[in-house]
Amino acid sequence: MFDISRYFRKGGNNSIEFKNGANLSYAGPSHTLVNSGTELDRWYVGEFMGAEYTITCDVDTNRKEVIKALTTASPNKANIVVYGRSNLGDDLLELEVVVTDSFFSLVAYPREQDDSTVIQGAKMIFSANYYKTLNEATAS
């Protein structure tokens, strides 16, 4: 039987602490990259004001990428900062954020490669930490 108390305990400053040797592992669900853009995540800006993402892209044995990004959003504006990128030679993804009708979307596009090809059929997964909106939205 799975006993969650073997992996976590109450941490300092009202946090959850991992016990020694415990880690997180992500396996999906996966999204398939398409040329017209693939929506990875979507949320209402009345609930969240920002998110921190780890996004992975797996094309084949030799083409893989991990991206770290921070996002913020208001009812009619969004911003993204990619602050970390690791790959095996070429950047594979281009990320874009948009807000439509107060819904934030994180969209991934394939980046054109050095040989002018565009990657097809890549698989992507992501993890996110979401940050709640603290002030009620007002008309601007």
C-alpha cells in the first residue's frame, strides 16, 4: 500500500518538506507540437496572476530541450520571460503568451532549425506553479 507519509512531512514556514530521497517525476499528459501553435496551458486571470513553468520538448534521440519560464497576466495583457534553456544543440521551441477574454494561454511553436527544416511531431510536457490573483480586477 502506498503511504504518502513516507515521502513528506511538515516543513518550516508552513511548507511541505520532502523527506530524504523523495523527488518529483513528470510523465504527462503530453502535447504534440504543431506548426500553427500548440496551447500548453490556459487559466482565468481572475484566479491566477502568474505561473512558473518547466517545459520539456522531445523530438527524437538527439533533439531534446528543457525551458524554464515565468509568466504574468492581467485581464488584457500577458508577459513571459524565459530564464533558462538547455538543449542538445538547437533551440526547439518558441513560446508565446496571450490573453483573450480574460483567459491566459501559453502557446508553443516549433522553431525553424539551422537546416531550414521545422520540427514535426515533437512531444511536450510541462509542470507549473501557479500564483493566485490577490486583488480583484478593476476596470482600466
